[in-house]
Amino acid sequence: MTSRGVPQRNGPDHQEEAMGFPDRIERTISLDRRPEDVWPALTAAEGLSSWFGASAEIDLRPGGAGSITFDAGMTVEFRVERVEEPNLFGYTWRLPNLPEDDPRRTYVEFTLERSDAGTLLRVTESGFAQLPVDIRRDTYESHREGWSRELAELSEHLHGA
């Protein structure tokens, strides 16, 4: 508060609201395949559509466009941001509960690290704190649960391959 009793927008209360909400989801899974074998499942249309959606398209280069259509018919477009084969793949995507013309995106990054078992895969999605307060928690929880489910499907897909 200022000396006149008017709340400060940049004061501790505002920072707590912005900083108190988790901005990042991180999931790690151990896969019994080499990074070179996991890479196509993350970066090729055929691979993505086998575990992450009903169909997918991807232009695998920084700045390239992609899309994933899920079983329910919803399509989400994304933009490829980083490609460091076979260790790092990152993209930004529009969140489905924001208007089409909203510029806010979250950033998803897959990091593949060789391990004794095969690959340690880490998925990180960040950018939730920028969302409007009324949809922030539901969107975050939906994606948090979604990544757990999708990584289980990836593991099942790779074990069947």
C-alpha cells in the first residue's frame, strides 16, 4: 500500500500472486530405448500420432509449424523452437482455452539423456503463470495430469515397437 492507502501494483502482494502459482510442469520417465530410438516418437508425424494424438503434422526445424489432432477432434497447433537431435526438442503451443488470436503460449521441451537403462526423458512445460487467473489453475492441472497420461502412452508405444 502507498501512504494514501492505494494498493501498489508492483508491490509484494502483486509479486506473491504472480510468483505463488506454479509456472512449470516437469515429468521424468525412464525408457528402455536409446535416445535415437525415442527421438522419432517425439519429432515425426507418424511417431507423434502413435501416442500423443490421433494424427499429427510437423515441419521439424526451428520456426516450423506443426499440429496435433486428438481423439476428441480438437486440433492444437504448435511452432518448433529447438531441435538438437537426438537430445532436445522444444515447441510452443497455443492453449485451447484462450482465444485463437491470443499470443500467449506455453513452451514444451523434451530432453533425452542416455542412461544405463536406455533413455531418461524429461518433459517440461512452462508459461502457466501468464494465463488469466480464471483459467490458470484448471489449465495447469489439465496439463499436469495430461503429461502423466501421455508419457505412459509413449512408454506403452515404445514397448510395443
